[in-house]
Amino acid sequence: MQQEQVHTEVQESAPAVEPEAALLMREPGGKRCRGVAGIAIRALIDLLDESATDGAVTMDVVRRIANAVLSARGPLSDYYANWENGCNSAFALRRIEQQRTDFIGRVIAHPFATLLDDKHSGIERKNLPQFFAAARMIVGDEPFDGLRTRANEAAERHRTPEGMVAWEDFYRDFDVLQIFETMAVAMARSFRRFEPRKDWFLIIMNSSPSSISTASNAFIPKKAEDKVTREFNEIHMVRLFQALFSEFRPETFTPERKAVFMERWGTEPDKIFGPLFVSLLAMEQQAA
């Protein structure tokens, strides 16, 4: 009867199970394991306190309570299972991050990353290889490889002791910001002749990368695609580009940032990005 009471107390003393999202945000490694062990130890100590007589507990009682904690079911068992799932996910993510060697895609896709998780946006992760291929052809092979090397070096600067990348620090890195600005300027300039470039971009986004780059700003599609059956269409392109270039809208530039931009590129940001925003607005109105 006493053993059943111990089992019941163990189950009732279990902490509330944390949502999986909260578990995944915790740091991987020893802290997670110590956290799990700490819950069991605290439950054991609480039960020993309740069972103590004048502050003393016999070893038989200690063993009985310890076995009850180890074999506990109910909320405590669920807590262990949830932590196990969280640990598996965290360690899998850690292995992936340790093996990642190409970070240029993270730089390019960061401005529209939220769209990838929005099922209503129509922009999916399956679109990323085509988008990266288009970006590479626009920038040019050699310049793109140079930017990739710089992005990889930036990622290594922000590796944590656990082998993860501190993403917030990575995205704030001055060189990463410069890399993205270089990509954005190159892409905006390539869309000065908007209609032919738009058609080319939609062909790329709806096919496996299949264009020949004859120069950093000249492309010849190998094969025309059926525009009627496009999965990635004009409205998707508008959403993608509005997010991609959002930080280059006129209202985002302080006088100081504008001056730095003009010193680097020799012209005002509106001269580079303004025509693109006008074309995107017209395209959005036409597709609506």
C-alpha cells in the first residue's frame, strides 16, 4: 500500500510537460541531460523529505522511492518521453549544422524565410534550388563563388562550442550584410529590362536550372516552358521579391545609411531599386 502511495506521489509531482518548440530552443549538449536528471533528482528529494522521520530515512525507504521514481508512469513518464523527443531533434539539428558547409543560401533566403513557413504564400522550400540557380546566373559564377566563400567564413566566425551557428550574430555580421547587399544590387540591376527578365526568371523557377549564362547579365534559356501550367507564377514572384528587397525601400534608409550606400555604389538606392519596385507594383495589380 505504501509503495502504491509512493507511485501516486511521483506521478502527481511531475512538472508540466513543456511544448516541443520550447525544448528545441534550448541549447544542446550537457545542459539538456542535466535538466532531465535534475527533475528526477528533485522529485526523489521531495519524496524523501516527505518520508523522513526526524530528518532520517532508512535505506530500504530510499531504495523503494528510487525504484518508484525510475519506474514512474503518468506525467513524469510523459515528461521523459517529451524530453527524449526534444533531445533527438536537437542532436539531429546539431549534426546537420556541423556538416553544413555552404551558407550563401542562408544569406540570400533570410529576408523571405517567413514565407517558406506560410502555406498561403505559395513559396516553398522546393523552389529554393531554382532561385539559387537564378541568383548565381545573375551575379556570375566567379563573383558568386567569392561571395559564397565569404559567407562560409562568416559562419565559421559565429560557430558556438557545440558546433552550431549563432544565426542572429551571423545575420548581423557586417560582411554578411555586405554580401546580401551585393546580391540585391546585382539582381535589381539585372531586372532593369523587367519584362524579358521576368519571363526568364519564371522559366527558371518552374524548371530545373536549364539556362546558359553567356555573361553576368545575359541568359539564354535552353528550352521554353509552358507558361499556362506554371506552379510558381507572377504573384509568387511579387511576394518573393517584395520580401527579398524590403530593406531597400526608400523609407528604410537613414541619411547615414544612404550616404554609405552611395559611396559604395556611386548612385542613390532609389536609382537601383526604384524601377524594380514600380514594376513589381504594376505586376501585382495586373495579377490581382
